Amino acid sequence: MASKMLIIIDTDPGHDDALAILLLEKSGLFDVKAITTVAGNSTIQNTTNNARYILDLIKSNTPIYSGAEKPLKRDLITAVVHGEGGLAGAEIKKQEDLTGNASQKIIETIRANPNKVSLLLIGPETNVAQAFLKDPELPSLIKEIVIMGGAINVPGNKNRVGEFNIFVDPDAADIVFRADVKKILIPLDVCNEIFFSIEDFEKLKNSPLYEPIKKMMGFFIKGIQTFEKTSGALMYDPLAAYYLMKPMAFKTMPMDIKIETQSELTRGMTVVDKRNWGDKKYNIDVAISVDKKAFVKDFFNILNS
């Protein structure tokens, strides 16, 4: 029997984060070494509480380590689409202890398993940037980093050009994007193509996850409709998780991308060198399409399992 892929999920749960975590945990394909939480969609206390709630739904023993309570150099700006607490519709009853050591646990886990750990970044990239600042050799010991973030040829969802995760902490994203490590970006361009209506979640009716997911997604869809003018639950983070499960379902293209950190007008922009001349330095593979039918089928099959 093949050994399971080792992963760390760095996250700021978040409705779509919740679905991504459930998808990976229930797939049976991964040895999830840690859930590391970061402030983003909500405060660090809320995102850590939310992570515990999600794991408790499936009785998972994956350890949770809390991390950065604010971006590297800026004040925290939280999301609005996820409601108060960051996971509206969930019945959060536990106040999870904050360990504050996410970046150190990332370092320890990777050093204990050199070139075997994949990182999934589905929130602001503060924890990983802190790990790289503490341990500059660390990027060379990572198998790959999959990032949900950025907007290539579509508008941003936080400002005109910036996607939320990168907008919140562009300085951290800049450190990660510059790091010499294999990186795959799942941008808004592909995420905007897949969303589920509240009726779609009826496919989970025979699953014990049906009631909690239906409640959460009802609030998420209302938030998306109000603030992003989309009529369904966008599958941002589940798509990034799906890349780890089935990379062959994606088409990718190497790109030269830098992160805008100076301008407030274009804060967090993923600036692609689209020139057909010049000395490009490709630093990331970007998903440009995904097999939607395969994703939808696998998503519901796994969550129903």
C-alpha cells in the first residue's frame, strides 16, 4: 500500500476553507501533519475555534497550531462574506487554546520530513513567510506549495486587482512567491468558474455532514450574493485542495509573478509579466483550467463517503 502524501493545511476558516479541510481529511489520501491557523477571514481566535469545529465534525485528531494574529507589517483586515466569527451558520461552542507556534511547527514538520511535505496555503501567507524568515533554508526542503490566491485576467475580490488572501498580507505573499520552491497557484480565474447553489448541497442529504454544511453554506451564499454578486458558494479553497488530490485535472502554465506591496490602489495584485520579450523568471505554475465534472463528482462522492 502506497504511503500517504504528507501535507500541512495553513488556513483561516472560512466556509470554503471548511469544505477544503473536510475534502482532504475525508479523502483518505493524506497524512495531514497539522492544521495551522492564521488571522484572515476573522481573528486568530475565531479561525482557530473554527478549525476545531470542522475537525470535530469528522472526529479528526489532526493537531491544530495557531499562528499569526496579524499580517507582517499591516493591520488585519477581515472578510465580510463569512459573517461574524468567520463561519456563520456553524455552532461554535469551544474556545480553542491559542498555541501561537504555527511557524515553528511548520519548520519542525518539514525538517523532520525533508522534501516530503506539501503545503496548502488557503489563507494569508503570514505563517509560512514567518517560517521562511526564521529558517531561510526551509524552502529547499519543501516538496511543493499549493496556493489559493491571486487574480490573473479577472478582477480582484478585495480591490480592483487584489484577491483577498494576498491583499490581507501582500508582504508575506511576496516572501513566499520569491522563495525558491515549487509553487502552484489556483487563482480566482479558475475558482470563479465553479460554484454551488444551496440546492446542490442536497446531494449530501444522506451524509451526517448534511445539516452542518447546509447551515454554513446558506450563510456563505448570502454573503457571496451581497458582497460579490455571485449566486452560489464559490469553491475557492476546495479547488486548491483538489489540486493536491488530482493535479491531472488541471491545466497549468508557468508564469513570472511578483506581488504588489507598495501601492494602496493595487495592493496585493499578482503582477504577471505578460510581455513577449524580456528575461522572464518563471517562479510559479498557474492553473488556467480545471475539469469541472471531475471536481464536482469527486467532491460529493468524498463528502458522502
